[in-house]
Amino acid sequence: MRHHLRAVRPLIWAAALTCVAACESNQEAADLEVLTRINEESDLNAFERFEIIDPLEFVYESPPPNYDKINGAILGAIEREATDVGLVRARPAELAITPIIFFLDVEGNLDRYGAYWGYDEEWIEGREEPVRGTLAVDVVDLRGTNEDETDDVLVFRGAATDFRAESLEGLENLIDQAVTEMFESWPTAQ
């Protein structure tokens, strides 16, 4: 009997560690709040082509610490979900999709990192303003006629708040889940 317990003991530990990891991941996911806002004056089904605005290429300010480690996960999740709702990544694009993160700067003030160029920035109903640990995904209609981009229109905003993860892998999983939940509100996804 003792010999059998020694053989089973590593399996018990492996099962326990798997359960702990899964429970931590579920706890992180359970705290995530995802909200969306769709511009009621825009027909999202009328769009076909999109482009993703990579903050590392288009934003002049330095990114927050370690942003480069999650940028690929954010952009990959956006491309996958936009494609899943029937959009095609092609130029000329009708839509610009831009991720924006909100974080605390070194002085403890709420700051953001991402591309923004003058469209209506009203926040999402139910939230007065973004909070630390928020990932917003803005979708902007680029079909305006002004070259100075003053007539670009925010047609969709998804926001996920309360990002907390113990590891980079956990954070990437939360990003994946959050972007998936955001795009579930896209009309062609329903």
C-alpha cells in the first residue's frame, strides 16, 4: 500500500497545482469588467475594412513600463476578433481600431497610452471615467471628408477594467478574454 501512495503522490501534487493555477486564472477573470458603447448613429454592418493603430508606431510619448511585452497580445486579439465579426484588414481602411491603456504614472496620476486624434471621447455609460488598469479599444470611422481628421467619429468603444494578473501569461489571457467579450457586442457577432 505504501508503494502505491508514493507513485500516486506526484499525481496528487500535479492535480493540486493545476487546480490552484486554474482557480487563480478564474479569479482574475471574474474580477474583469467589460463594457461597450456603440454609436447609435452608425451602422457597424456598413463597414468592411479596418486597420489597427499600433501605439508603439504612432504615439510619440514613451510607453509605460513593460507595455512592449503586452502590445502583441493586444494587437493579436483585436485582429482576431475584428476578423471574426466579418471585417477585413486592408487599406484603404474605413475603420481605425486603436487600443488605449490607462495606468498610474510615477506621481500617481491617471494617465493613458494610445493613439487619439480628436474624435468624441465620451466615456461609457455606467462609468464616469476610466480607472487604472483599463484597456479601451476604440473603433473610429475614417470616412470623413476633412483631411485634418476633425470629422472622424467614434463608432464603438470597448473597455475592460480591473486588470490584475500574477504573471505575463495571466495578463495575456485576460487581454484575450476582454477583447473577445468586447467584440461580442458587435452587431454581426450576434
